[in-house]
Amino acid sequence: MTHDIDILIEDARWQGAGFERLANTAIAATLSAQGIEQAELSILACDDARITVLNADFRDRPTATNVLSWPEEDLSPKQEGDAPATPTPDPDRAVSLGDIAIAYDTCAREAAEQDKPLAHHVTHLLVHGTLHLLGYDHISDTDATRMEALEVEILGKLGIPDPY
């Protein structure tokens, strides 16, 4: 498997959290679970100030959030309950997935509030964001159940307990 993950760390606290290792592990596990052998995506590891601007600009919600994703291709199911579409590979057989942004402040706060290791919470959010790039969502109860089950399965293979 070949994955080209472009990681931009804007907030140095992410380096202390071992972000590159966490990102590579979480994304490889997610793509493997989906049978995707070659993929390209970008991740911005930032702080709450930066993600607030992104959330305002792209979702019209001027508040901090833990993770955002921008899929390269709309793979969302055409009908509720359907599986997402299969991504279209580039001529080099890689799949361009899109971009993820993740905020240190919110992730650290949530991990502390939920009494779980930051590495586990960040891994979960990276799996979650990657699944969004692959067309999964949690708008309807049916879709949320499917997405959460997949997250739990992927995290379990990584030795991380059910986050729900």
C-alpha cells in the first residue's frame, strides 16, 4: 500500500503528541479497511484559532471544532442507508481523497473531559475525518450507525477501545 499523506503542522504542540505517527497509522488503517491501496490526502494540524476561521469560512459556523474534512470527490450515498460510492482513481491508480484539518486545543480538551488518552482521541478523529473523505456521514441515524460501527472496528484493530 502506498499513501501520500501531506502533513502540515502549524501548531508545535502536535509534534509533542506524535502527530505524524498517529496520522499515518490512523489513515493507513482506515484506507486498508476500505480496500484502498493508493491514496493522497492532506492534513493541517492546527489550533482552535485557525480551525475557527476554517469552520466559519466553509461551514458558516464561527466556532472551534475538533476536525473538519473537505472531500476531493462527493462519494456520499445517493439514498439513506446506501454505502458511499467507490472513489475514482487517478491515472496513476491513486485516489485523491481531499483535506482534513484538526485542532489541538479542542482535541486535548475533549480527551481530558472524556478521560481518554489524547493519542486515542486524535486517532479516532483522524479515522472519522478520513471516513468523511470517503463519503461516510452521520446525518441520519442509519448512516451514523454505519459510520460509528466502522470507526469502532478500525480502532479495535489498532487496540483502541470503543470511543462511544
